[in-house]
Amino acid sequence: MGRIDQETIRRILDTADIVEVVSDFVSLKRRGANYVGLCPFHNERTPSFSVNRAKGFCHCFSCHKGGGPVNFLMELEQLSYVEALRYLAKKYNIEIKEEELSAQEREAASQRESMLAANEFAMRRFETNMTNTDDGRDIGLAYFRERGINEASIRKFHLGYAIDRSADLLDAARAEGFSDDILVATGLEVRTDDGRMYDRFKGRVMYPVLSLSGKIVAFGGRTLRNDKNIAKYVNSPESKIYSKSRELYGLYQSRQAIAKKDRCILVEGYMDVISMHQSGIENVVASSGTALTEGQIRLIRRFTPNITVIYDSDAAGIKASLRSIDLLLAEGMNVKILSLPDGDDPDSFAQTHSASEVEEYLAANEVDFIKFKTDILLKESGNSDPLQRARVVQDILRSIAVIPDNIVRQAYIQETGRHLSMPDTVLALQVDKIRAENAIENDKRAAQQRNREQFESRRTEEQKRDELDLARHAAATVPVSPPAAATDAEARARKRHTYYCFKPERALLTLVLRYGMMRLCEVYDQDGNSTPMNVIEYVSSEFEYDNFCFETPEFAAVWNSVVEIFKSPQREADYNSFMQSARARFDENMRKGTEEIRHTANDIDDIHRLELALREECNAKLNKETEDFEADYISKALINSPDDVLRNVTSELVCEIQPLSKIHSKYAPVADDRERLTDLVPGAMSALKNAILECEYDAIREKLAAASDSPDEYLPLMARQQQLKQMIKEMAHYLGDRIIPPRYKF
């Protein structure tokens, strides 16, 4: 695997649509110019995740994660920069041109990339085995055909077969250059205590598990033998790329159908999902035989809050559904339960019915969890025993109590009252009592967790102190050297700089990233000729004139990249290309508008008036497009940078604050930041200069406190202190009223 060449990277980033990329993982709804949805990075019930197509980035206003398409994929799927680019290239069918990696770069490839590559190789191997080998056709393919699975479904779910030999996959993977450690880490191979290696899945039909981004993260293998000493199913162990509590089988293939139908159907096994898909019901996922987890539920909730659980009619299936209900309710899901006819499971039912019949059965037979749980529990306990009936009521109310939404909770209380012929008030009081008990229990668990964390923290601190004492003891005979003292002074200087300058630097850099190429002012030469100056040029000139710059390392790195991009020939070429396209659109709009005017105008005066209005409208549109290009060019270039610091800092700073509600802007227009750049940028620059003066003033105070009685030492310091004091006073007058921060001793 080589390095992706720069031209390909540029084409990928130009093609990638942030809305389309995020929609693969989150159900989005249009809200004004943006799209919103539930944040995939943390658990929430009210959408705070905003996606801006024009600017090409997304942002969560709660957890502050997001960025461009590349950063979004890297954060969500834990991909490397190159993996994210390859994902986008595959999504948009862009051919990747590669450059040869050096030996050092190949050695530095991450373990995660190697594990994913190994799984990809294994999946292709299993697919080839089933179609191109006698054992694969006679055993694996014959099994799937016997189960009614067609060729299209086999390809869709990448089904395969592992040859029944201990080292079939091992030998092939070694030949492809995969190390034994990688094969063991993925779980494809098992290493015994004596160092022998063998294929974990030998002699099994294979079900690959795909992540939301389409990466092969795990496998499930089913044996076709009737030997009771052999496990029927074997699954990949948890690893760096696979956590079973955060994966759902079939979600990659089902995510679009789930979002479209606004409902997810939850089944248990691999074949249930495949058969339902084959019958035309595609909004189906499976927990793959494991107990449903909070992580899996939150994965579903990214796409829909509505879920229908289909359970097998046996006792184990019923108990599994009952355990899942409370978890689903606690996560704010709207839960329906569907029981299939006796003797049927989702696989057999889908195989014997058409899609329309399955849809009709779903609509006619799915019930809310109250009716389901009431019927099941009363059937088990019998209707005649009052104590058993009370236990059933208590069990149902415990499920209702975990529902977070108060209105939904009250609706279910009323429904339970109707089902069981009991007063709502009695049930509501009992639910409140249960919620109070749950809150106390949760607080107790939280306190225990805090105590454990504090204990671990104290133990860690004690270990650090012990290590420090040992280090001090070892260095007891070594005198303190001047560099150590210098290091202390540097540490105090860094703290001082962080206290005074971090926020002003951040504010100024934010304006640079958001509006760097936009015109700020006019500069006049001695002859009175004016030249436009943009934000970047203004900040550069101020830095050069006063001989200072950003000192926070991350901000300095971003600023240097901004200047580099601004001065690059590519930026000039991109601007000229944009203006050419924008002018072409302007001319086309004028042509179409003029033709329409000539056909609809009444006289020459009317034509002249309408053409003037058309030209003003087209000019306004051209100016708006140009402003948008100038405002977004720098941030778009950095928000998809391969450098983690540049990408993360830019992603954080360019995300706009949430817009004011209509109530705030109903009676008076709210000025946009673009309209106030002539105030904002000089103001931010002045605030930074003032912070630098304050920082130096404090440093002089420290030096005076440590100065000797010699006039040659303290008089220059006092003179500089008075000079700084006057400058700070003048700057405060310019900046206006403000709160003076307290001074700290660093």
C-alpha cells in the first residue's frame, strides 16, 4: 500500500460532500441552510449536531467534536488520515494514484491499518473459497442455497467459507506479508501456549461483520457439523478494531433504509437479517446472539428513535426481549414488540412470505411493550392470584420508570391503567417512588465510581511521589545547574503567557481562519493610490511592525500554514479558476434574465428598469459568492489537513456559534461578523497587544522583586515598568471599559 498522491487527495477533498458523508452515519434533517441530527460522538436526545454543506464541516455544540469529512471519519471510526481518504475515494468511485512508500514509512504503518487489511484479505479469501474450491461449493455454498439464500444476498453480505484445514488461511496470509502478531490480534489465528498457530474459523461458513464505514472488523463462523463438542458459532474476539458492544450485524447494509423508513427492526441472528433483506425488508439489524447493549442502542438511535423487536416464540427469545425492553426505554427509544407465529423465526418467516406480506404482518401485529409485557407476565403468573398480579404491575412500572421523557412516561402510565383496570394516580405515585429509588441507587453507584477513581488517582500520585523521591535521592549529590533554573523561569513564562495571551490569540486566529482572505480596508501610498488589504495581510503587517507573533505553539503552527497557503501559487490559481466559473454563471444569469425580460416587458422604459434591477441582483449574487470563497478558502484547506494539530485547531475555531433565535432578530437586524470586520479584527489585534503588554508588565514586576539593590539593575527595570504602565493605560482607553483581571504570581 503506497502513499496517495497530492492530486488524488485534492480531487477526493473537492468531491466529498459533508452532508452525504455524515448521512451515512447520522439521520439528518434540513433546518434552514444547515442540517441537524443527533450527535454520533456522545449520547443525546435533542439534536445539537449541525452540518454545513457550504462550508464543508460539521460541529456538535454540546461536545464540540466535528470538522471536515476527513476529520469526521477519523474521529467517529477511529481511522487514520489515509484510511479516511481511502473511504471517501471508495464512496465517490475515485481512482487512487499511489506513490511508493519508503521502508521507514512502511514500517510506521499503524497496527490498526494492518488489522483491517488482514480482515479484508480474509474476507476475500473466504469468498473465493466458497465459489472456487470443491469444498466451498459442496459445503458452504450448498448450505446457503439450502437455506434459500440467493447469489445477490451472498454478494451483498460477503458470505464465505473457511476451508477445513488448520493452516489454510495462515499460509495464504503469510504469503501476502501479514505478520503472525497481526493475524492473532484480529482473531483470525489462534496461538497455543507452545507457540503453534491454527485458523480459528476452519470448516465454518463465514459472516463478516462490517462497521458503519464498511470496514471488516470481525467475523462470525458457523460450523455445519453435528458434533456437540464443537461450538455452533465462533466469533472474533474483541480487539483494537472490534468491540461487540458497539457493533450491529447488518447496520452497514441497513442504515439508509432505517433512516428512510424511520424505524429499525431488531432480530437476533445473521440469517434473520439476510433473509429479511432478501425478502425486501431492509431496515433490519441483529445483535448477533449477544445481549443488547447501550452502545448498540445508541448506534441505532443515530438513525431513528423507533424500534421494533422481533423475538422468537420460544422461552429464551421471550426472556431476551424482556431484558432488552428496559435498556431501549432508558435510551428514549419508542419500542414496539412483534411475536411471530409458533414455530417461526424471522429467517423462516421471511423465506415463506413476500415483502408486502411481511410488512402487513408487522403493521397488524406489532404492539407496545405494555401490552406485550402484561400478556406475557400474566400468562406466566395466572390472572387469579392477586399477589402475582401485583408483582406483574410492579414489573411493568419498573420498565415505565426508566423512560426519560415525562410526557411519554405519563402516556404509558395511562395505558397501563387501562390494561389492568387500575387508577392512574396510584400507578403514577408508584412510578415516582421507583424513580426516586433508582436515583438513590444511581447516586450510590456514581459515588462508588468516584471513590474508585479517586483511590486510583491517589495511588497514582503516591507512585509519582515515590518515583520523584527516588530521583531526588539519586541526584542529592548533584548541584542545581543553571539550565534547571532557566527551565523554571521558562515554565513561569509559559504560564504567564497562557494566562494573559491564550484567549486573545485564539480570538484573533479565529477571525483569520474564518475571514482571512476577505477585504478589510484600503491602504494608501504617498500618492494617494489605494490598495485593498485583507485580514491576513493586515495581521501580517501588524506582526511585522511591532515584531511579535503568536506564541502558543498550536496557534503559531496554524498561522504559519495560513501564510503559506495564502502565498502559494495554488491559491492564486484556485482564485482565478473560481472567478472564471463565477463570471460564467453571472453571464448565464444575465442572458437568461434578459431573454425573459424581452418577452415579458411592456415597453423600452420597462426593459431598461428591469435590466438594471437584474444586473444589481446578479452583481449581488456574484459578490456573495466571492465573499463566501474568500471567507472559506483558508479554513477548507486546513480543515482537511493531514497534520492533526492543524486539522483539530481549525475544526474547533471555524465552527460558528449557534444562530440567534427568530425572537432576537424579529424586530431589529443582527449584524453579521463579516459586516463588522473593520471593528472586530483591529479590536482583536489590540486586545492581543494589550495582553502582551500585561504579560511583560508582570514579568518586570517579578524581576524587580528579585533584583539587587544596585541602581544599575533596578533603575532600567523601573523605567520600563513605567513605560509599560503608560502604554497599558493608553490601550485601555482605546479598548474601552473592561474588567481588569487580577494579577497572579507565576
